[in-house]
Amino acid sequence: MGNSVLLIEDEPNIIEAISFILSRDGWTVHSHSNGADAAGEVLRRMPDVVVLDVMLPGKTGFEVLQEIRGHKESATIPVLMLTARGQTKDREKAEGFGANMYMTKPFSNSEVLENIRSLVS
Amino acid sequence: MARVSLIGTRIRERRISKEIRQTDLAKLVGISPAYLNLIEHNRRRIGGKLLLDIAEKLEVEPALLTVGAEAALLSSLHQASADFTSAPVEEDRIEEFAGRFPGWAQLIVQQNTEIANLKDGVEALNDRLSHDPFLATALHEVISTVSSIQSSATILVESEDIEKEWRDRFHRNIFEDSSRLAQTSESLVGYLDPAEDEGVSQASPIDDLDQHLSENGFWMTEIASNTQSETSRDTTYMHKVIGADRFVYDAFMTKHEGIVRKIPNEILTAAEDQTDDPGEMALLCGVSIPEIFHRLAFRPKQSGVTSYGYLSADMAGAFLSKRSIEGFSLPRIGGGCALWPMFDALAQPTVPVVEDIKQSGRGSDTMRAYAISEPVGENSFSRKPRYITHMLLKPVDSGATEPKMVGVNCRICPIEKCPARRETSILSNGF
């Protein structure tokens, strides 16, 4: 497919698992584990999809999402929030800040893959 | 006076039925037998802490001494009705009900008390789960680790053609994650269910110190002269606490020893004999109001000596020192109630504030809250001072004026439409 995805996640084993699944599906996968400069990494990579955790060192995923949406270049990149925070208010907050999709951990590999595919279809 | 006379008589009846000698009861509550005799013969008024102490020693609810069994039952039935407004009852027939069915009435009261206790337990647990940073971090770690294990395991199960290198890597990841999960789980269990003999709890250092001092009846220092200092410290406790706990203990004791040296016991007692106003006591002792607050709050629990509660906080609302007191709940985690006078005092530094307050909910007593804030640290035209606010709490009988209703913190506060509310209360949706 040739699409690229940027995983912003601080859990190395989750990065590895998702990277494996996506790579096998033909995606180019990059990862970043710090919230502080994550929005900058998005601008540098300009991926087709961003997978974003909420609980990150440096800045929260919500703050990163706001920054992504605040830049003209990255404002329309599809963002899938993947987080352990499953409360309705967190989901609403993410949607309010412009997340395209919201998934909670623990997640199913196939569901993650299908959702990421759907974001570029 | 009719009510007063009944109190004395009820105390006497209860004491005799418990087969306690007047001399013994007097000794237990720290008054002279002659004074107790005057009380029992309705020649002295009684209330406040002494009444609570006597009720405790006689193993009876204070209300039964003050208003009698029947009135206490009726009051409790009214309370039960007020607690469950969704089930309207015939309020005007409560007396008839209690009279005709005293057993059922008692059952309702007991059930209502039990429900209230359960609510308190739920509130405490909810407060902990909602505000405890350790729990939040640990639970997030558990979910993340479980996600990683599940994802890696799914790959191993579903990818038949997986390369050996990848397979080994996911096996290793699962092993690492499961080890981490075991550690986190163990740590969580230890946190939620600490062993009774565990020396250091997971409470904040300020709470640990408050608990330690309280368990020891605040018998830590009664320094008689300027020559003593280190001897006042509890070496057993010092050996037990480390890190932040030790830092808080050392800082507290250094301050405490300095204040005790400035206000020796005889000077404090002499000031208390002249006035019950802490501000006046400070003037008589030649010390600041926060110093007299500290001195009054942190002294050994003894019969006949008023027990005070005390709190100090910085401008961010973080507690710096606590002395808990029965009848006024202090939050274990998070800030307190913004309606407390100590926070009003921050708006007018160095101006004393006094107000009678009472926390909403059961088991709370009316407290006279004396509060003042003061600048600390170096102060100059180029450096803004920091302010510390202090509040001394003294149990008082409910007077003619209604005390201001305050909370513990928003999460477990039932006051509706509070202008200071920061977040919704778990009580607002009922139990």
C-alpha cells in the first residue's frame, strides 16, 4: 500500500507489536516515544496516519493532538488515539480536539489494523 | 434548665447502671469527683468535649444523654427520612410510629446508620481511586502491559509464517511484560492491602506524621528549658522513616522545638488561664499567632486540656502541616474545601479571621476556626513574598448562630450549588 504511519507511544513492546502488524500489511512505520516534541516529529515525517497514546512523557496526547491540529501542514492528518483511558469524558475530549478515531487498550490487533486502514481509504 | 437537669440525671443513672463509681468516672474524664457530683445533681452545665468524654466512658451515644432515648430515636427517624427523600414518609406520624412499633423504628435507625457507614466507606475508596496518583499510574501500567502481552501473543498465535527472529523477540517481550505485570500487581496489592506491621504507609509524609503523632497522643516534646533539643525526638520513629517522611519529620521537629522553647508550658498555661482567644494568648506570650496555633495544637493529649485541630497550607493549597481532630475530617489526598476560613485568610494576609464552621455530613462537630496567613521567606521590593495560611480548630457547642457549612473536599461533599465547587460530587447522583 505504501502508506506511512507514525506511532507516538512510550511503551516499546507495544510499538514493536503494532509495527510488526502494520509492516506486514505494507505500511512504513516510524515511532516516537516522547510527547514534548511529538508534534514536531509529525511535521517532519508527515505520515499518512498518526497513532497517538494519551499518557506520554513530556506532554499528554491531548496536548500533542492540539498542536498537530494547530499546524496548517498537519491539521488534516488522520489521528487514531490509542489509550488506556477509556472514560467517556476522555473520548469526548479527544473528539473535541479533532481525533478521527478513539480506541482503548487492551486492543485487538486486527481491529487496530482495520481502523488504521479505514483512515486512509 | 429542664434539659440541663436531665443530662446530669441521665449521666448518674447510666453510671450507676454500669456500676462505675463516681470517683472512678471523674478520674477517667479528668475532673474532680466533686465537680462530677455537681454535674450529676444538675448544678453545673455540661457540654462539648467533657460530655463526649463522659459518654464515651459510659459507652453511650452523647445524644442519649442530652435528649434521652425517645427523643434520640425520633431524631434518628427524622434523619433517616431526610436521607431518603425519594421515599416520602408520613413525617407528622413519626412519633406515633415510634410508639407503636419501637422495634421496627430501631431497625430503621440501625439500617440507616449502617447505610451511612457504607456510604462513608465508598466515599473514602472513591476519593482514593480518583485522586491517588500512585494508583492512577499503576493501573495505567497494568493496562498498557496487558495490551502489550495480548498483542504479542496474538501475533505469535495468528502468524504461522513468522520469522524465528521475530518469534524470539515476541517471546522475550511477553516474558518481560509478564514479569513487569507481576511486579506491578504485587506492588498494587501491597499498596491496597498493607500489612499491619508495615512501618511506613503509602500515605503522604504529612499524613504519616499526623498519624504517628496522634498514635502517641502528641507526647513528643515538653521542653522545659533551652538546654534540651534533640532529646525530644522519637528515635524509634526516626529509624523507621526515610526519604520524604524523614524530611518532613525533621523539619517539623525543628520548628516544634523552637516554638516550645519560645512558649514554655507554664507561660502557655498562664495565658490560657487569662483568655481563650488564641490572638490574645499570642500577645501575652509575645509570639506570633501562627506560633501560638502550633503550640496549642501540638501538645500532649491530657484530660482537662482542650484538644485543637490545626492545618497549614501554602498558596497552592497544599497542606504543610496537619493535626487532625475528631469531628472535622481532613482529606487524605488532594486539596481541602475552598470555603475554609484559612483560604479566606489568604486574601487578607496578616488579618486574623474567625468563624464557626461545620462540615456537612455525619459525625462532624461545630468548630471555631481561627485563621491567619503570613508572609514567609525573604521579602524585598524585588522579591515577592510567599504566604502560608494557618487555621486552628477548636470544638465548640453550637451557639445561637448557625455555623457556616463547609465540606471536606468537593469529591465527597454533598453541598449543592456551592460557589467553590471544583468538581462534581459522587454524592450528587445518590448512592
